Amino acid sequence: MQRLKRFPISALVFIFLIGLLPSLGYSQIQLDDPLLVFYFPLNEGKGDIIKDLGPHGLEGEIEGGPAWVDSVDKKFGTCLSFIDGKEQSAFVADVPALDLGESDTTLAAWVKTGKEVGQGFVYIKWDGGGWYIKLRDKKLYTRYHIPAPVGFGAEIPSKTEIADDVWHHVASMRTNKETVSLFIDGKLDHKDDAGSAPGSANTPANLEIGRFKEERFWDGEFDELFLMKRNLTNDELQLLMDGQFLAVESKGKLPLTWGSLKASRN
């Protein structure tokens, strides 16, 4: 009993409240969830390789020397900073894990840019069909295009402009094969019930990060690249914005932030 008295009451209350989260409808994204395609936290801070912390353990190769800088008011460690015209980017070689098929999907990232004219890709997988999120003329755009013979999938723009040199969390979701929704800073910005079509968006192209085919380079920073083969709930989207996941070795325990994840992987 004496040992229990020494344990801070506030800590006991915190643990109790966290334990209630599942019953209240909250959930954490599992890093070993087979539907998690990738999660690149970009916390390497140096070097030319970026590593995925999801179940597939993907690796990306950086090209052109973008800078490693502090991310989102230092909340998420480091991120990559790109200068338009310097041909700075990264790529992940095509693997079956990147095939989305007809599944529900969530693409997400933290982005910061002041590019007001032209296009800049966050990431894209495209060869006559595919999917992406990008900036075009100040707004966020997304697309899930089904290649021939279907040949359909429109570009869906955000209503809100994001080229303001401020960090924004952006997310794109494809639901029931046809509905496409864009979220900015955790809130629904635009929904198109006919934005895509039944069919597979698979393509043999590499995943390109920060560019598309040696052009349309990103200008600014981005971080926390995320792709999952299901839609996130509103609660999960908020947790994703905060960088909270449940690591493989932490199931049933407290959610981990990017910092504790990084420490657990080193």
C-alpha cells in the first residue's frame, strides 16, 4: 500500500481514462494492421533513405538532396524540405503491397507550401491510371483513376486553398469505389459521390514522392506520409493528425506518439 501511495494519483487517473477510450468509441491505428500500406514518419533526420514503419517495411530513396528540417513546429521531429526547380524528390520501387485494387482507401500527409501557381505532387502512383494527392494552383487535388477499359476517375479539388506557408494536414478517401472525399486539418472539405468508378486502380509504376515524371516538383515541406486500404473514422483521423499509433509490441497499452515510436524502433 505504501508503494501505491507513492504512485502519482494523476498518473492513475490518466491510465484509467485511457483505458476507457475503446468503450467510448476511440481507437488507435495499429502499425501491424495488414491494411496499412505505408507510414513514412520521415524522422531519419539525415541520409538518403526513408523507412516505412508499417507491416511491409518499405524503403524509399531520396534524390536531389532535399533538406532535413524540423517538422510542424517541431511536433513530429524532422521532415523533408523541397525547393522547386532543384529536382528534389524520392521514390519507392513498385511492389504488390502498393496495389490498392478496389479497396476503400485513405491517403494522408502533413504539408506546407507557398507555391501559388502550377502543380506539385505529394505522392503519386500512376501509369495510365492510379492515384495521387497534389497541389495545383493553391488547392489540394486528389484522383483515383481506373485505367482502360473503364477509363474514369476525375480530379477532385479542395474548396480551401492551402498554399499559405502554413502546415496543414490533408487526407483523401475513396469509399465504396466511387465516392471521393477530401479532408483538410481533420475536417471534411469536399465530397464527390461520383469521383471514381468501380474497378482496380493498380498500376505497375513506382511510387513517386514530391514529383511526377521529372517535373511538377513539390515546393515546401511535407511529413507523415500515410496510406491505408480502408477509410479512417473521424476519431482515427484526429489521432493520425496527432501522430498517435499503437505499435506492434504495445497492443492493449497506451497509444504512442511519433517520439516513442522512434525510440521503440531504434
